[in-house]
Amino acid sequence: MSGRFFQEAGGEAQLWPSLTAFLVALADSLEEGTPLFSETPVVHGGALGWD
């Protein structure tokens, strides 16, 4: 399970059917620059970050 917790509102979670499915979604996001959990991968000074 992966997700975020918000002190004021509780949490949100997204479940993938398997670790493989999660890793595919992560790889797609990194390769294509598409959002994952509403965050887009970016590289600043050679380091991966999420905006």
C-alpha cells in the first residue's frame, strides 16, 4: 500500500494489485514524466525530486 496522510483530513491510499504493478507505474512516471500521486518527477542538480 502506498499513500499519504493528512493531519487535518485523514489519509488517502492507492493500492496496486502487486509490487510489480507499482514498479511499472513508477517506471512509467519516471520515463514519461507523468504524475504519480499528483506529483511529477523532476531532476534538479542530478537529484530526483517530485513537484
